[in-house]
Amino acid sequence: VAVVLQANGTVTPVSTVDLHPQTTSTIAKVHIKEGQFVKSGELMFTLDDRSQRANVQKAQAQVARDRATLADAERQYQRSMELLAQKFVAQGAVDTLKSQVDSARALRDADIAAARAVGVDASYTTIRAPMTGRVGAINVYPGSLVQLETSLATVTQLDPINVAFTLPESALGALLEAKQRGAVPVKVVPGNSDKQVSGVLSFIDNTVDPVAGVIRVKAQFDNKNASLWPGQYVNAELISHVLKDATVIPQNAIISNTRGTFVYAVDVDQSAKVVNIKRLHAFGDLAAVSGLSGGEQIIVDGKQNLRPGGKVRIAGADKPADTRVDGTKQKG
């Protein structure tokens, strides 16, 4: 008997990004449209970059000047080394030139780093798609002034996509064991469709909600045809484990009261006897139970008038009164 767990779930994207500019500027051009699918790295917005381009040119010119200064200092240092070998200059003068070379080299390296930083700032004027997905509403237009807090658009990944739902705490142990054995299949049906979509269990939360007594889980689905949409409600179903060699009886044979859960079985002397059972899993009109050997005649109809030890008269075929565990009817 497959233990099937069912729940209502919500479709959630694996990731969604709200795009904001990293600098204050104006929109020069919008390269995409609302609802468009974009690929990772695709150009979406261009900002006014005149100031940034000027800063890049200035930084590059500064680096060029530093390189020329360093080259001149190195030439003077080399000449001083030659003159020192001929004892035409003092060692102190050579050391001074060496310090100037080191200082010019450090200044060049610092300005190269500054030029790279300016280049990074200039790159903020082009905004590209951070991932493959679908563009939402666009909130700006060419000429719009944008700041750090301005939302330009959102990009939502639709393939693959997640479905989030909750399961009872009692299913946690079986879920963890099933996850360790391998992929756990999950099937969902959108509320407005009868088409079933198959995926796998991808996430089990690390805590149980102590108030509701449920565990939050997620399943991931391929969504190339966009059959699942973020925010959509779906009916989820998964098999947590399989009860092998299960004993299955009709649920209306089971009695639960203060003394526990039990069924009435027909003893050899045609009297009713109590057999304590444990309900393992209920599905439809049937239930898998433990506590029965599999050969008992259990009483399904008329049990409300029974007492332990009471005599049992088996009804005729037109009024089936008892059912064997194996599902056959007993005729009287």
C-alpha cells in the first residue's frame, strides 16, 4: 500500500530579482519590454554615462602620466648607477633616486587601481539580466531620473520552478528516509486544470511549526511550457513510503473509543471477539492496519449491537455482514 500524502501548495519561483540602479542617473534607453523572456546577461537598461566616461578617460590619462614619470625616474636611476660605478656621484644621491623610482611605481599602481574602480562605476550604467527569466512590469522610461531605491523591473525565473506546501509532522520521519533513498516523486495539478505535472521533492525545512504541527517542504518542477505560474494554487501529491505486505480492511469495520482502536472478529464458536489494531494508513474506504494475521473474519455491518462474546449470526448474501481481511464475503 502506497502511503500517499496530499496537500494544497503554492507555486513559487526558484529566484526572483528586483532590479535597482547602483548609481543616480537618468534612463537613456530601455532595451526590453514588459513580459519579455530574457537570457542571463542580456542588456535591459542603459543609463546616461557621459560623466562616467569622462571619469574613465581622466583616470586613464592619470595612469599614462604615472607611467611616463616612472620611466623617467628609472632612467635617471640607471644613469646614477653607472656614475656610481665610476665614483662620479655619492651613494646618497643614488639612494634618493631609488626612492623616487619606488614612489613613482607605487603611485602608478595606485592610479591603476583607481582607474579600475572608475571602470566599475562606469559599468553600472548598463544593467543586464542577472538570470534567465521573465520580465515583470517596467516602472521607468527613457528620461526618468533613477536613484538607488528606484525599482526598475523584476526578473523571475520560471524554469525550473518550485511548489511550496506543508505536510503533517507525523510524515517527517518517512519523508527523511525517502529522501535519503533517492529522489521522491511529487505530482501537482493546477486548480484550474486536470493536467498533472511531475517533479521531485527538493527541500524539507529544518524546523517543525510548533503551533500548526506541520513541516514546510518544496518540490521542483521542469516548467519549459510554463504550465506552472508563480502564486498559483495547486494540489500536490507524493508517496512518502510503501507499506509492504499490508493488511487492508474496510474503514467502517474499525471502532475507536476510550478503550482504543479495535475490530470485532468472528471466533470459532461464532461469537464476537475484540481484536486490537493500529491504523497505519487510511485511503478512501480502506485502511492498512496492524494487529491482524490476515485470516480473520471481521464484522463490518451490525457491529453497533455487538458485545465481546456475543453470538454472531452471519447474514445472507443479500445483506453481507462480515468480510474477510482478504476481501472475500462470507455467505450464511
